[in-house]
Amino acid sequence: MRLSGLEARNRFAAARVARLATGGADGQPLVVPVTFAVEAVGTPAEAVGTPAEAVGTPAEAVGTPAKAAGEPREVGETGGDRGSVDPPATIVTVVDHKPKSTQTGLRRLRDIHDNPLVSLLVDHYDDDWARLWWARADGLARIVEAGDPRHAAAVAALTARYYQYRQVPPTGPAIVVAVTRWSGWAYSDSPTGT
């Protein structure tokens, strides 16, 4: 069954790891696992140093008609997955503990520079296939460097979520994704499959 945008967001936010998919100028896809935090648009962390174009109505940038503030915006109305951007959210991840030359030269960062359209996927697999589900966030990414207040907010969100970062917070560039669509699928309507 298809998940509502809200259910996809909730399952996504509860997961501990996501796969970030990017595509560079050459069209070659890249998928990497990432730690992440989901922030509701308008939270204090989101409000710090984020330009309006990064979180305003990013769905418009990919061809979805604008709707009034707070009104649910469905995408895929002409076919494909139905998903929702309500509740609006931002996903943050930060490049962690790599040599400085690697931190700034990572392919995912180059890809986002060339093409800001990204997807993040979380899933649950079980040999009991009645428990299978996945949730995806599609959005527009931007890179935020250390020293920017938005970078500090992203690091704070990650350190609150992952105890491993409390001892050694990540210092690399942050990837901030303004979600344009939540979508997902589950074998059953129960997150546990029962």
C-alpha cells in the first residue's frame, strides 16, 4: 500500500540511517549511506540562516503548482507516486571525520553543486515480507560550510540524535535538503507489519 506523505515522513524520521542519492552533471548516479536529522520547517534550527528560496516552496522549482501557505500540496497528481510535502521539513546531514582534502572533494558534494535534486531513502527489510516498507524524501539540496549559523544548527540536530557525535561532532560541509515530496510503500498499514 502507498504511504501518505505524513506516514512516510514519520517512518523516515524514526530511521537511523538513510541512503542519499545524487546525480552529477554526467548523469551518473551515486548512492551513499548517511546519518541525518529531520527538522520541521519553522523550527529554531531551520530558521537560522536559511534563505527563503531553500525552504519556501521548493516544489515549485520542479513544476508543482503553488498553493496557499499551510494547504497540503500533493505531487504526482498526473501519475506516479502520490506524496506530500506537508508537513514541510528539511533533512540535514553533515560530512563527518574524513581528511580535509576528502571532505571538500566528495563526489556527493560535487553532484549537489552540479544538480541539487536529490533523494533520500530509508527502508525496513524483514524475512517476513508482511513487515516490509520504505519511505523516500525527494528535495532540493544545498551545501553549507562550517562557520555558517545553519551549519551549526545542522551539527546540533545531529549531535542531539546520535550520541557518537557528542564526543566528536562532525565538522565537514552540511547538506541541507528542502523536502519537496514524501512518498513510500508498505506491505501493511502497520509499521510492524502485524
